[in-house]
Amino acid sequence: MPNVSQPTGQDWDAVNAGRGASSRAKAPKTAREVSLMKATGKLATEKRYGAGGNASAHSGGVMSARRLEETDVLKHAKVDKSLSKAIMQARTAKKMTQKELATAINEKPQVVGEYESGKAIPNPHIISKLER
């Protein structure tokens, strides 16, 4: 048999895959290190003009939505107290509960309660039902 070398399949030699630690410059971590590197010429900085250019979205020059909401009075009209008292007195005169009145006019009991408390937004259709 001839004398042939057999590969073992294992290569245990050290391999450096990437940059070596000695050739890489260290980044300064403190302001003092930055100023020292600038003084020695190892570090150069430049001013970027227009950096952080999204300030227009946060500037106070344009009225924000919150200020617009504060200036405008946006409230719905509520039922007048005289109407709510009249509904309540007419209902009690007929000895009806809010639920009975609501079923008589085909509305929910909450609607009758809102009209009697004065919290409801006036709806002419419901008011005409209540007047009957």
C-alpha cells in the first residue's frame, strides 16, 4: 500500500474572522475624552445643518388642537328644565312610571329618564311623542 496522508477533518489552528482588536480605534465615552481627542486631532466633528428638522411639527407657532378645543365652545343643546319638569309632572299625574311611559311611546326607559333629568339632546320626534 502506498503511503498517503489521510485528512483528519479537524483544524485547530487559530483563525481571526473580522477586524483585530488592535487596529480598531476606541470611541470616546465621556465629554473629557472627546475634547482630548479633538485637541490631539484624532477626532473631527462637524455641525450638521438642518439636523433635527422636524421642529416645525412641535413649534408653538401654529395653534394646536388642544388650544382650538379650549377656544371653541362645543356643547350640545340640552332639554330645558321647564320641559323636563312638565314631562315629570304629566307622568306622575297619570300615575305612570318612567318605564311605563317609555313603553307607551315606544322608547327606552333611559330616554325618558334623560328627558326628565334634563340631560337629553332635544329630538322633536320624541318630544311630539311625549306631548301625546
